[in-house]
Amino acid sequence: FASYYGDHMVLQKEPAGAVVWGYGQPGATVTLALSRDGGIVVRKKLVTVKGPAGTWLTVLEPMAQGGPYELSATQGRQNVTLQDIYFGDVWLCSGQSNMAMTVLQVANASRELAAAARYPHVRLLAAAAARSDRELQDLQRIDLPWAVPAAAENLGHGNFTYFSAVCWLLGRALYDARRYPVGLVQAAWSGTPIEAWSSPRALRACGLLEDTGSPALPAGVPPGQLPSGPQAPSVLWNAMIHPLLRMALRGIAWYQGKPPQREALGGEANAWVHREQYSCSFPALIADWRRTAHTASAGQSLPLLPFGFVQLSTYRRQSLDDSFARLRWHQTADLGVVPNARMPNTFMAVAMDLGDERSPYGIHPRDKQTVALRLQLGARAVAYGERSLVFQGPYPARAVLEVTKGLLNVTYSQELVWRRRDAAGFEGWCRRQRGWVPVPVVAVERRMVTLALAGCGSLVLGLRYAWAEWPCEYQACALYNSQGLPAPPFL
């Protein structure tokens, strides 16, 4: 079998067929048998090993949720048997350090670790950090082979190792909602830019890769400062994502987008250099991962595979830099909310109100429970079709200017809760001042916010909300809906 199959794993349930592949003698026949307890064979397939790579691949007939099963592969006298296998939904979790942050590091970690034993049917697999200059067919190494979460070591191995808190909490919440097995696959690396996770095809689609294979850098950036190591273009796609996309997947969760740091042209420099291109590179990554997953899994992963992500949180309370705000905007392809025309079948967890200035981990807030709660609402609504479920906060639908009264009425998509009145967070681009000026909230009534333009003059040419690195206190932005979901920032 390929390296990431093993005892205790979860394979994708119906309506998809689970994809299973492995190695053998070229030209030989491998007999694949799926058995229940007691050795009763319920599925049997013959597959030919193809050369020169010596690999075989087959799609099992769709299986209902449940288990346990045994899966054996036999070639001649050689036999490998995997045990304690369940069928359920498989989710891939990827990104950088906020995704790699383990359950050991989050708020109430001891309680979370103790509760894990109640979820033996949420199974875990963690790919080891690895990079490659070419696309790999199999993972180079694995940090955590398929495992049950009962052992604290499996969820809290160490800082930023395994297992991902966001991934675990999302999977646990989906299990609570769906009541069948969930398989979670972690492939994350701290401090890495989106270019490292993107294929050359996706980078070229956004003008981020030259024909030479080097990143396309704007004028003024020294050629000697090309990103290297895990920041280099496509190296993590090649080693950590491409091998996994043969699996039949139910969805993907993504947490990446560490903001730029101008002072250092190494490390996150690539993210700084291409900050304004994120509105292209992120939709391109999503589309490319989906296309590859659908093809590599023999059509078992959906063409529009559900894709959820966490919007950038906070870091420095007093910072005047708008890099965080810009990156949040670009994470939605400059449209403010998802799903949208450029990012169909996606969902987003807003996190700008989860700032944690006392976190011992710096830019990494410890409240990953709220992040996962918001992600699972989106997953249930978008991936599982719970259409009546409210999974995102209110967003402006229209704005009407009352010139004679000096007021701007902004109508939202949902009823509003005005939670924090001392910091409304609205700013107008005023022709008189030729810049952004705070515009106070006069009233919030049901779905309408009324703004006073006295400080702006009669003409406002633009409006933005929560456009700051740290726009809210903890779970206390200005506007929420009745379900407690924050209104996302907009421009």
C-alpha cells in the first residue's frame, strides 16, 4: 500500500468509492479484499501492477458508513493486511502555523485532550514536513500514522507539530453533527507562503512564475532574495499535497495567510512581495487542487470539492499597517464574502475578533474552538447542504446616501446585533479630505446601520468596515448577527 494507508484509517464512504493504491511487481496481479470481522469478504478486486513505476490503483465500490473492516492486498505469496478500517468522510487540513498549532497549545488544552477519548471514530493522519523540487506520487515521511485520538500524544505531540487543533476540532464537530466516522489528514508547515503550496500551473495563471521556474518578482526586489527552502514555489505542493490528492476526499480546510513582513526579505518575504496577487493566487490554488484531486482520484473527489478557510486573525493591537486588512480582503478574491463567483462552494470562518495579545505563541490566538465552530457551520451548510443553517455574519446589501441630512444608510443581509458601540469601525473616503475618515454610527435598526457624514462632507466616495490589523476586542466587534457570527470586513 501507499505510505499513508494503514491500520485505523478512514476511507471515503458513499456516494464516492474509496481510492486505494500501492506498489507491486510490474505486470503482476494484486488481489484486493475487503472483509468484515470473522473474515467474511464483502468486496474483492483484481488489479494489475503497471510499470515502470510498479504501482496499482483501484476504486472500491461505494461503501456505507461504518466498520470495522480489514483490507488486504495479495501478490503471489506476499500479503499485507490493514485492520480496524472505517468508512466515513475524509477531510484534508493544510496551511501554515495556525493550522499546525496543536491541541496542546489551545485554550483549555487539558480539557480538550481529556475529551478526545470520547471520539474513537475520528481518526488522525499527519504528514511530515517535506519539500521537493518535483511532484511526488507518495509522501516522503509521516509524522503520525493513522491513529485514534485517545492518546494525548496523538493530539499534543508538541508545539506546531501534530495534531492540528483546528483540524481536530472541526472533525470532532462534524462527527457530533453527522454521527459517523471522520478521517482527518494534516499537511501543514509553519511560516510558509501560498506560493509554496501552489502548483506551477496555478502560479503561472497569476503571473507568479516565470518560464525559468523562478518566482516573478516586482521591480525593485533584489534577484538574490529569491525564496528558498519551504518558501520556494511549489515545493510543498510537490511533496505534501500532490501525493494526497489520489485519496477520495469529502472536503478541504485551509488556514494560511500570515501577513507580510517588510523588514525581512527571507521567510515570509514572498508573501509580502505578492500580497496584492493573493486575490488571484488563492482562488487559483483552490481551483487547481480541486482539478487535480478530481482527476487523480478517478473522479471520486467532487469537481467542486468543498473548500473552507479561516480568514486572517490579529497580531499587533496598535499597528497602523493595513496589511492584515488587505490580506483578509484578498482572501475573498476582493468580494468580501464567500461563496462567490470566483470562489464557488467555499466557506470562511471570520477570526478578526479572536485577538489574543497574551498568547505565548505570538501571532497565534489560542481560541481555536470558536474558529472550528465557525468552520463547521460553513462545512455543514456548503459541503453537506444544510441550507437553513446560518453560517456567516451579516454583509452589506446596499447603501443609500441622504445628502440633505448628511446620512448614509447601509442595509445588511441579516438582522444586526450592535455589540460594541464605542468602536463602530466604519470609515468613509471623503472627497473633502481626500482620505479615510471615521464615520460614527447614529443608529442600528434591524438590518440598517445609519452613519453620520458630518465629518466627511456631503460626498463620500467609499466605505470600509473593520479595516485594521486589530479591529475588535475579544468577541466584541461592532456588528454581529443573532447567532453570534461577526460581520466580516469590507471595502
